[in-house]
Amino acid sequence: MILVDIDVPMMGIKYDFQMEETALLTDVIEEVRDMICQKEQCFLSGDGGRLLLWNMENGQKLSPERTVSENHLLTGSHLMLI
């Protein structure tokens, strides 16, 4: 289990989020989306599958088809959801 920071610029909020190293990033993105919508009592319209995570430390888009560990994420990583 790792702990990362996820910035959501469209809402102006940063979240701490735990994720399993073996989880696919597509599943993580869906879980993050659902958690944010539940916490902020909002509805995400459009295709949620188009959301992406970016590694803010190196400016690279993370590969949704790969796991958290395959994307080289570690505790303390700083990500952005767009």
C-alpha cells in the first residue's frame, strides 16, 4: 500500500489517497473519481474513462493499462487527475 497526493485542478482540491501497488491504474482512476464525487457530492458527467493521471514530478502521463508499481509510483508521489 502506498500513499500519494492527487491534485484535482478542476476542483482546486488536493487529496491524500492510498493505493495497492498491484492495482491497475484504470481501477485506481475509477476509485478516485468515485471517492471525489461522493465526498464532494457531485456528479461527473461525460466519459469517466477519459480521466488521466499525470506524475507531477516528471510531467509524464501515467499508463492506465499498467499497475501502480509498473508506473513507478511510490509513497509520496504527487499526481494530478485531469
